[in-house]
Amino acid sequence: MKFKIDIDMSPEELRKVLGLPDVQKFQEDMMAKITEQMDAGAEGYDPLTLFKPYLTSGVGSMEALQKIMMNLMTSGYGSSDNKKD
């Protein structure tokens, strides 16, 4: 038996369903500070160094979410094949 579920939701709705925090204000503040430093020509300013902590944790978080979703999908699929009622 096969079935397909399509869920139509906005990114905002998905964020709320997954219980993720709303970081829009934080991102806006961070970008404002970065822009300010770039405009001021801060000595020793290196954009890669500034973003590195956020990029590594962000990518890791996305990979973790993908693994969780894949495990959920494959575990459900495998268990239904083994049951013969």
C-alpha cells in the first residue's frame, strides 16, 4: 500500500510546527552591525571570521534535520513492509 501526503505550509508555519525560535530580529540586528563595521572600515575586519560560528552551526543543524527526516521516512517505510496481516 502506498500513500502520499502533501503539506502546504509557509516557512513561518513550518518553523512554528518544528518549535524553532523566531530569529528574524536577531538576523536583522546582526546584519546592521556587520554593515556598520563594513561602512566604518573596522581594522582587522574579516567577514568570514565573523560568520564562521553561524555557518558551521547552521549547516550542522540543517544536516541534523535532514537526517532526522530521512530516518523517520525510512523507518516508517521499512516497518510496513515487514508486517503482513
